[in-house]
Amino acid sequence: MESIIYVGMDVHKDSYSVCCYKSKEDRYYYEKKILAESKRVIKYLESVKKELGEETLFLCGYEAGPTGFGLYRDLQKAGYSCVVMAPTSLKHSVSHKVKNDKVDARFLAKTLFTKDYSSVHVTTEHEEAINEYCRMRLSIKKELTKAKLVLQSFLLRHDKKYTEGDTWTLKHRAWLKNIHFEEEYLNEAFNEYMISVNTLEQRIKTIENRLKEISQDSCVKEKVDRLVCFCGIETVSAVTIISRVGDFNRFAKAYHFSNYLGLTCGEDSSGQKEKHLGTKKTGDKE
């Protein structure tokens, strides 16, 4: 008779803490800390299976985090079922004051059995590659914002104030070209700041042109064609949204998607008193 073993994995950059849970006995077995390598986990599962018998089935799970989906994919390829659990869906008991890797692995194993979690959507490797390209663009845009602020702070320290409207317009850029300092070193510093801004802007243009080419990839083309029909969404934004969301079908209703984005408003009302709160801001930060 087949039995299901629930394997909780508390994953970190350098180590994994693994633990098996048998629901029939309500006990934890084979608790171990191993190197953070997929092959080590597979070897661990093979040794457990050998000891328990060939009829054993495994359901493995770990929290979504910075380690990505490599472990998930490797376990699936090796024939082991695995889920990546959304951290926000996990309900830790307030009575448990001790928190360490061993306790976390036990908690994940037990949660797999109770099914008191939501799994995250795992993209294909090709989809993930597009997503990483989009994230790279967002990262460089943050660098550009910082470079502009550094330049503006430099100018403010030296009494160079732009007072004719918004910054980074054509008029503002023309004003920047006419700035000159009497001190040679200040001119050199200013030029270097400008080079940083101009270089980052050019990089973003190149990346966005590439994203327009990526929009024709069969993986995203149909969804892009639909999204750009909405006012305010152009090609680059459409590719970025699709790469971040993955599968739109996982959202049954529009407000589920709003929750994912963190745009749903909270409410704290009672009786005749109504109080509407701001957006929850618990969704995808990018």
C-alpha cells in the first residue's frame, strides 16, 4: 500500500534543512541538514525511500524566496512531486516561540499535509529568462533614478538651481548643457555625473528596443497583443506585466489580481462606523 511522506525543506543559500512527516503516526523522521544542492536532496530522498520501501510517495515543499525555482525543477525532473509555497499564505502558530531551521522544516512538512498553504506559479525556464531580462531593466531604471538624484544634489550644493518647471524635460536638459563652473575639478565632477546619467539612459533605450523584439516571442506574443489594447499599456509594459504575472488564469476574479498587486483597499468597519484604509501594498513590489 502506498504511503505519502511529506518533506519540508527550509532552504538557504548554503544549506537545506530537510524533514519527513508521516501523518499516520504524526511524527517527524529523517531530520537532516545538507549542503544547498539539488543532488543532495535527491540523494536524501532516495535513501529514505530505500529504507521505507518502494511504495513510498513523496510530496516536497519549500518557501518561495531568493533561491529561486532550481530545486523545484530538479526534483520534478527526478520524478519527485514538489510545490513552492507562498510565504504570505503560511500561518505560523503564535504559541511557538522557538524559530530555527529544524523547526521551520517541521512546520513546512506538517503544512504540506494539512494543505494550509497556497503554492506559487512556477514559470518555465524560458519564461523565467524573459522575466529576468525585465527585472534587469527595472534595476537599471533604479540606478538611473539614483544617478539623477546624485547629480541634482551636486548642483544644489553649488547653488545651481533650476526654477523653470519640471526637471529632465527638454528645457531642463538644455539648461544642464550650459552649466559651467570656474573650478576645473567641479567641471570634471559634473561631466562625470552627466556621463553616468546619459549612459544609463542609453542602456535603457537599448534594452527597451530588445524587449520590443522579445514581445514577438511565441511565449508572450498573444498576451502582449491583448494587453496593449488597454489604454496606458504599451509594448514594454505589457511584456513586463506578463513576465511578472506568469499565468493570469490563476486569478479567478479581478479582485484576486488586485490583491496580488497589493492594490486592494483595506476596511475596518463596525456597526454604524465605516473606516476605509489605504491599499494593502502586500503584492509584487516590482
